[in-house]
Amino acid sequence: MNILFWMFFPFMAIYFSDSFGKGMAGLLLVLSQVVAVIANLIGGYCADQYGRKQMMFLSALGQGFTFVVFAFANSPWLSSPMLTFVSFSVLGIFGSLYWPASHAMVADVVEEKDRNTVFAVFYTALNISVVVGPILGGLFFFQHRFGLLLIAAAVSFSLAVLISIFIRETAPEKRQNSLVTDSSTKWTKFLWTQLQDYRVIANDKVFLLFILAGVLVAQTFMQLDLLIAVYLSEKVPEQAVFTFLNTAIRADGNQIFSWLISENGLLVALLTVYMTTKMNQFKERNVFIVSCLIYALSMILFGNVTSIWLLAIAMFIFTMGELMVVGIQEGFVSRLAPKHMRGQYFAAASLRFTVGRTVAPVAIPLTALIGFQWTFYLISFLAVSAAFLYFVMFDMTEKQGVNHS
């Protein structure tokens, strides 16, 4: 599922910008993320209400049919950017339905003492997919999109068959037996209940600052497959990467982008555990603040260079900012939250990413107004602003007598 996703997702900002223009591309990407956020809430509900296996099977099957439509919209017989957008959005919906069910299944079958290890394996597998997917996508998405999408459809159908044959249902029997009586429950009521849980934000000033800072800094790392993708496609010229046997190996902006995405995924897969161990030796205040400043530096560098090797350095700096906090954020939330409200706090904490990803595509039409360089400067400023909010947040926790260092 991850490899299929990363074969096309990083390149969609480029595709939509070329097809619709930057303004419409940004609007469409925002719309697709809003739909995915809603689908994610519904996905968690359906996984509990109708079973893990059933949702995973239906998601894989639906993804297969959607890839067929996606391929048809990019076939020798039809070229339809709007049908491509619809397919892209529907794929996001099926992904949002699949992942809550798969994570719930892990929690069902794995003992509590082993869950962190198992989820760590999932996280590593995800980042291996981030390495492999963009490389395959970079090779085939722009020149052989039709064939690539047909193969993705075949793999999705095969995955649905494997799920149907080899995976058993793991949802608790009590939930399974109550499906008939509970099926009349309106999912809109469930959604409203979930949205009400976010009211905890207004009651905890420290947590509010954590969310706001998270949304601001998300504008940097969410640009990896948005602003950075379009910038590399439009502004980075084809260039010689290295010479082998008197033959220059050349790459254009699209190929360089796929390599940089793979660099990011490889570094995350190799260094996550090491960086988390190292960061545990420092005060959380300093780690959060320095991470934001490193993100800001990477954005400035990205907006001012076009050489593949300088871009690779910028990506290395960018990834270090990511790895500094990836292992400590959830622990911070768990300590901040009262024991009886941890579920609500974690649900609300996810707003950093859902709101962040919803707002992030605005950077694409912004480049048409102020240019790429100033857009990168603005994103960098937002990261610095996040560092300031983290400073205020930790200062507030110390005054309240809470030690998060």
C-alpha cells in the first residue's frame, strides 16, 4: 500500500500545476486533504463498527478499481486531468479507510508489551517505501504513467485477494455481535462526537501553543511533496550528476526530486532510532526549538540553490530537523495529558498534521504572487515563529511547575 502510494503521490503537485495552473492546483490539493481528514474519522468508526478485515479488504478492492479509472484518465484514449484529480482524491479516501483498520488489527493481535516494537517495524517499512516508491515513480510516472497505474491496479486487486484468504477478523466479538443493533447509529453523530473532543485545546494553554507551533512547523515538512516538488520541476535545470567512463549521467528536476525523496526516506529509516536516543540526552525545550531553526535553514537553502549536490545537503539538513523530534513528540503529549484524557489529547494533537497538510498547498499558488524564493523565506519565517511558540510554551510549563525537560 505504501509503495503504491509513494509511486504517484509526490508527483501530483507537479502534475496539477502543469494541468490547472498553480492557483487551482493549490485549491485542489487543499480540497483533497479536507476529504481525507473526514475519511480518516469515518475510517476509525468503520473499523470498530464493521470489522478490521472487512475494511482492509474493501479498501484494497476499491483502490484497485480507482487505479483502473486513474489509468484510463491517463491512457492513449483519454487524457483527463479532472478525472485524474477525482481518482487521486478517492485513492486518498481508501487509504484513510485502510490505515485505521490495519493499526487497530495490530493492537488486537499484539500484546501491549510488544506493540511499540511492532509499530516501529511498521514505521521502518513505511520509510523503506518512501525510498522505493519515488524511485519507481520517477522512472515511470511521467513517461509511462498508464502502464504504471495498471500495474498498481493489479497489485491492489492481488492484495485484496491475499487479505481475503490469509487474514482473519480480529475485532472483539462483542463489537461483531452488536453490528446489527449498532449499524443504525448515524456516522454523523460519531463525527460530531469526535470533533467535540478537540475542545480540550481551548482548556489547556500549553497544549494550545503546542498545537499552534506544530501547525506552523508543519508548513515546512509538508512542503516536501508540494512546494519543493514544484520548485525542482520548474526551476532546477537538467544537469550532469556525475561522469562514468567518460559518459555524463544527467538528471532533470523531476528525477532529482525523486532522488531527494528517497534520500529523506533512507535517512529516516537508518537514523530514527539513533537520533531519538541522542535527543533523549538533551532538554526537550532545546530539541523542539533547534529542530524548528534547522527546518528554517533548510527552507532558505532550498530556495537559493539549483545544484543537485547542494539540494542533497539541503535535504540532509531538512531530514535532521525531522529526526530530532520524531521520537519525542508523542512522549511529550502523553506526559502533558491527564491520564483520563490521553485519548482526547492524542486525537487533538493530530491536528498538527491534519490542519498543517490542509493549509500547506496554499504555498503553490503563493509562488505565482511572490515567487519561489520569497515563498521559501515565508515558510522559513513560519518555522522560526514555531520555535518562538515552543519557547513560550516551555516557559509556561516551568511557571506552572511542570517539568518536561
